[in-house]
Amino acid sequence: MISRRSVLQALGAGSLGAVSGCLDGFPASSARTERETHEITDGFGRTVAIPETVGRVVGVGPGALRQLAYLGATDLVVGVEDAEDGWARRVPYNLANPELRDKPVIGSAGPNAGGNSERILAIDPDVIFYYGEPSRAETLQSQTDTPVVGLAIVDITDASARETMFETWRLVGDVLGKATRAETIIEFVRESITDLQGRTDAISVHERVGAYAGAINYKGSHGIATTRKRFAPFHWCSVENVADAIDTDAASVAVSDEQLLSWDPETVFVSASNLGRVREDVSAHPEYASIRAFETEETYAILPHASYHHNYGSILANAYFVGKTVYPDRFDDVNIRAKTNEIFETMLGTGLYEPLLDRYDALQGLDLQ
């Protein structure tokens, strides 16, 4: 029996839109569906039948392609979202895998990215990895007659959240036959966070430095008054986050100028991706000069915490930079250049300290006066 997928592919991508709506419910039986498969439970709790051998994949939605890069699977990627040849050129996984920029485009990038089913059909992937609204996974699977594996991509500040992310890497590793690679990055992240915590756990509460993290991306760029209550580098390095007192469960929060002045942090870190906005904010608010961190020039730039979802390698590098900046005696054996390269070599296969600092004024002091 001819499948819906076969009909659409035979017509070609240019004709798909005219007929795809007429083929809903068309039989899905084909040589493809008769291939050997095994069932997995994806990050959304869905049961998905996956081919035993997967050789062609795409990632749809924020962070999906990044996880394929962590698993060392970019050679299997047959299509990408349009940002890969645009603003994503500055993102670590893209820097490490520039060949992604030349892949066919499967749709637009963005917070609500859902993939273009016609373009995806045209490049014929074996599996679609997807992050976004869970209901869209089933729709995309139906539209493309291709297994869609939903991914749980989360903040890894807390141990329980890290386990969720580790299971995501194991899931991708299972689908791609890269279980050993998944365990390698899981163990590296575990060991790195254990090292960070071990250096600073003994610091008593009254000895901890109070710091603020500003201009942190969340679904776009922000100025200095946008922060995170849960900020992994502070949490892992026993730094007192002055924003801890905010009564919110939101991942990102904008605070008032009065609140920032009231907190009066000893040290300020801002995302290097938003330095232009930070400088505009400081220029517009000369009262910031009275904040202790500004008075003592304890202001620093870090790598972007998020670029189309969490940059886990950058978060680890930022944590070592934060630790060495705030508690230098406890990180006196850490060379930030070498540590950053080690992190990215492990997670993405190549050291990225120089390429990242060519693009961002990060991991250094920042003159905001």
C-alpha cells in the first residue's frame, strides 16, 4: 500500500502544500514502516517506534540541534533551521560544527519553532528530535510520517533537574546508538559540578560574596535589570545570589532600578551578548555608580548563558570564571583558558576559548563607568 509520505515525496517539496491537506488519514503503510523498530519513551512521555538503524536526523525547536551536537551526531543531520546560517553562527555548537550552516533549511528558528513539515519531508529524515509544545510533536509526526522524539531540555542548576537532562542525553544516545557518548558527557558534567561545589561548600553563609547576574537572555536579549533567581554558577560556587529573595518561580525576571540599588551587590556579572544594552542602561541610570560593584570595579562579562536555550558548556565555563573571580584562593589552580577549552573539547569536540572570545568580550573584567 502506498503511504501518505511516499505520495508527498513523489510530488516534490514545491507541490506539497497544495495536496498535503487532502491526504490527512492517508495510509501510512510502506517499506519505511516495515523496517525493524524498537519503542522508546520520549521526554514528553510518548511511546515512539524508532528504526533500529538511524542515519538521517533533524532537530526542531530551541536546543534540539544542540543536543545532537553534544552526542557527536552532527554528521547525521540532514537539515537545519534557518538561524544556523545567521545569528546562530556565534553559538558554541555551531562554531564547533560550521558545516551545519550549509545544510538544507527545514523551517524558521524561534521560541515557537515547529518545523516546516513539507521541507522536512523533502529531505527524508529517519527521526525528528523536537523541543517545544508537546502537542506539536504528535502533529509533526502525523504530517511527516516520521518518528518525532520529544526532548526534555531543562535548567541544570539543581540535582533533580540535572537528572532530567541526563535522561535526555541517554534518550538521544539510545536512538542514535551513542549510549557510551551520552555517559561520557553525563559523567563530565557531574564531575565538573562536583569539583565546583567541593571547592566552595565549606564557605560559611556569612562569608559568601553577594553577587548579581544581569542581562541574561531569555527568549531574546535583555538589559541589566533582567536576572535569574536560580543561576547555576552562583549556586554551584556558594555565591549569594542577591535575587534569591524574589518571590517568583519564573525562569527570568525583570527588577526595578530601585531594587538593584537596594541589593547593592558586591560583584556584578552580565552576559557578553547584551553589552550594548547594558551600557545603554548604565548611561541612562547614573545612580548605578553608587552600587558597590560599580564603585570597586567588580563588574564582569560572562559567556551567553542561553542562546536558543541553555548553553551548558558556557554555563560550566562561566561557573569556573565566577568561582575564580569571587573566591580566587579556592580556584588558584584553574586557568580559565585551559578549563574553557577542556569543557568544550569534551562536550563539542573542540576547544572554543579563542573563537568565543573573538565574538564576545567575555570571561574578563568590564568597565561600565
